[in-house]
Amino acid sequence: MSARTPAETGPPGPPAPTSASAQSRTGMVTSPHALATQAGVDVLSGGGNAIEAAIATVACLGVTYPHFCGWGGDVLMLVADAQGQVQSISGIGQAAQNVHGYSGTIPTRGPRSALTTAGAADALGQALDISRKAWGGTRTWADLLAPSIALAREGFEVTASERFWLDFRRPEAAALAGVFGAFSEHGQAPPPGAVRKQPLLARTLEKLAAHGPRAMYEGRLAEHIAQGLADAGSPLTLADLARTRARVEAPLAVDYRGGTLLAHPPPTQGLTTLQIMGVLERFDLSKIAQGSADHYHLLVEATKQAFMDRNRYLADPEFVDVPSARLLSRQHLDALAARIRMAQALPWPQPFQTGDTVYVGAMDAHGNAVSLLATVYYDWGSGVVVGDTGLLWHNRGASFSLDPQHPNRLAPGKRPFHTLNPGIYRKDGRTRMVYGTQGADGQPQTLAAVLTRLIDYGMDPLAALAQPRFLLGKTFSDARDSLKLEDDVPLAVREDLATRGHAISTVAALSPLMGHPGAIVRDATSDILRGAHDPRSDGCALGLGGAGMFSKLPTRQ
């Protein structure tokens, strides 16, 4: 395919952001929605810690970004204290006990796709326990949910992102009847400036605030949720909800440029991101220009090597053996790196994973940090709005396989393979960076591009996030197994990549298809925090006592 393939149909990106990242010496939050970010910063300014700020932020995102996250979905967190202890919290719902009637393929929409419980509330509840017991946190659960309840009850301006994804899914309105009934206006996306109020969700959140995170799984609210799921046709029961528990575990780690990158263990693809970065560690990027054909080629080829391992092994380690230590060993990463040919692309395709999510990063004045991703899997999840709760349930269970030989095969009580993988970078005994992105299959690819720009090329966070990116394989609007490049990648670079065997297609610059990463970086010399959220999103980073809202970057050449 020619490097001059016409641009893929898709929306233009939002206006480019400011020339500099948000800055602060005392604390910072980044998220894809400004009101959610502000809620987190308000917690920090009131003396709260990074965990408390992250909970307030993601609770608000469950209201303002319902197409990507919410209490009917999952949450994964890395929490790092100032002393260097890092814990992963995997709030991944497990499959219903009654999943024996599935055959052919698992539906991706509708009640039969709502086959796993929602781990978000228990993950956030366990994080708050860590905050109280180990971080000296004093904010209550109800306190932290109050801003999200106010947004649901009083309203907020509908985001450009939500309007885009409603418009994009209009051909599927029949399969997403619950979504279009709750969020559209006569089958159309609300106009710019429209205000969204969610009184049913506000009432549910008030109950959750009053009774604590386990109210999603036990007690009267849980009974109401279970009845709504049953009425819709989901296989989930109250007993399934009660079994839901987030796992608190040690993260996986890999060395990179004198520091350590940390990520969640399986069933997440944190292992995949670490493999990509471990392969890149074996190349001297100081001799490769940022944004050059060599840079993109190396990122893509490292991704291919890690994805082949991912597709072979990744699943719930409580059900199958996942050899994480071997896959991250020096010998194995050496072997993956040795397979890369700088002059020749490895032929692709491999299976594609879809999905959407939101990223939240937080750092506080005490040196604590949180890196968090929340998701309903596909945009708009299963499409099932549960009874009169206002909760949109996710469809993460659709990522299971029905192949009896597949490691991610569906089984009662099993957790599905998960694309989410927020990250932390530590160096010289300090948390130097929190980062993560929306984007399913694109998550490890986007993170590799962003991390090399931040660590290897020393770029400002906002500039690193605004640089053109790539996506290997299919997208929502292009079923070809091509290498998608944003069209502000220079033509000479695209042509060079095509000569190496990459099948190139282009998407618009600052395309929403390329994920919505966020990052906060602590400067090694000054200790100043610098942060940003992707200009492709509706979000920002805000710091205590520092600027955070965006004006405009210089036009990219």
C-alpha cells in the first residue's frame, strides 16, 4: 500500500493545546476532563493525598465521560508511596458462574456481553484503605464522591468526545438502545453547549456514598443492581456481585535507562508494555532521531514481538500458567530484540483487541503517586443501562475466547484478558513519572512512543503527548491490518517506512483514534512536577499553584 493512501475517514482533532505543560512544586492531577481534574486538585489543596485525589477524579469521570468509564466497569491502579513501596490494585470483574450457554462467538453488545462483574468500586475502596492505613489519609468515601454526585445532579456541558462517539455509533443505535435512550436527544448527539443531568445516577451514587464501596456488591443497592441486570438478560447474579474482589499485588518491573518501569501483572497487558520497553532498552536511541523512520520502525517492530507473546500467553494466572518472569527475563528480551530487522518490517496481521478507557494520574506534596485507568471496555460498554440505577454496564467479558484451547477461554469466575496497563517510572529512589493511556491494542504502542519521547528524548510532557503517533492493525473505522500514521508524520518518513514493508495508511493529525494518554513527570534536578493530558481529549493537567489550562502549541511541521 502506498504511503500516499488517502486519510482514513475520521473526525479532526481538537484545537492544539498550550506551549507548555502544567507545572507545580506541590501536587498535580491529570485526566481527560477538566472538571474531573479540578475535583482531584481540590482534594490535594485541602490536604488530601494522591489516592484520595485520584478517587475523586475518577468518580467525576464516571459522570462526565460515561462512554469510556463508570461504576459499571473496571479500575486498575498503581499506588506508590514516598518510601518506594508500589502496589498494583486490579479491579477486574470476574465472569458469572452461569456462563455455560455461550457458543459461536460472545456478543460484543447487549445483556449477554454484560457477563463479568464490575471491579471499579472494590478497587477504589481498597485503595482508600491503603490511604487510611499507610498514607495517613483522612478523607471519607462520601467526601470523595460528593463532587461526582453534584455533577450528576446539577449537570455539566456534554463533551466533544461523547458527542463524537454517539455520532459514530448511530448506525448501531438498535443494539445500543439503552445508551441512545439515556444519552441522545431523539437519536442524535446533543448539540455543542448542551447540559447533561443524570438524576438516576446521582441517586445511585448517593447510596454508594452513604453505604461504602461494598454497596455495589452486597446489600440493598447490590440487590437492585442484580435485579436490573437479570431483567435485562445478563447472566450475572447477586452471588456473582458478592464474589467481586480487587487483587492487591506486587507490580511487574523492567529496567529502562537506569530506572525501573512498573506495570500490572496478568491478566493485563502491562507485561506487554514492559516487554516493548525492555526490547527498546537494547537499542541506543541517542543515535536515532525522534520522529524519524528508524524511530517509528523500531517502536512498531518491538510492539510486534511483544504482541505475539501477549496473544499466546496472557490470561488470568489463577486459571492458566503465565510465565511472566521468563517473558521479562534478560535472555528472552535479548532474543526478541535480536529478531528485529531495521531494514525490513515483520509481516503482520495478528488478532486485534478493541476498547476505550480513561487515564488519571496524581502526585502529592509528600511524594506519593497514583497511576489509574478506568474502563467500560468498548465505548459505551455493553450498551445496557441497568434498570433505573443510571449505571452503564461494561462488556469486558466479550474479550474472552470460546476456543477451548485458548488461554483466555471463558470459564465461570475467571477474569478476562485486560488491555488496561497504567504505569509508573521510578529512578534514584523516587517516582519520576506516572503515565497511561486509553486505546486497547493501542495502549502499549502509544506508551512506547510517549515514554521514549519523555525518557530518551527529554521532551516536555505536553509536547511529547502532542507528537504524531502510530497504530498498528485495525481501528474502529479501518479493518485493514495496516500501520496507521497521523498525517503530520512527514511524507518522507512515511515513504521510508513503506520501503521497509510497512503497509501505510493515514489518519488525521491529533486523531481521537490514537488514544488519550496523560503523564506527570517529576524533574530530577528541580523536583518540579510537569504534567499534561492528550490534546486529542477534553482534559488537562492542573497543579497546585501552577498553570494548567491550555492555549496553543506552535503548528506542527
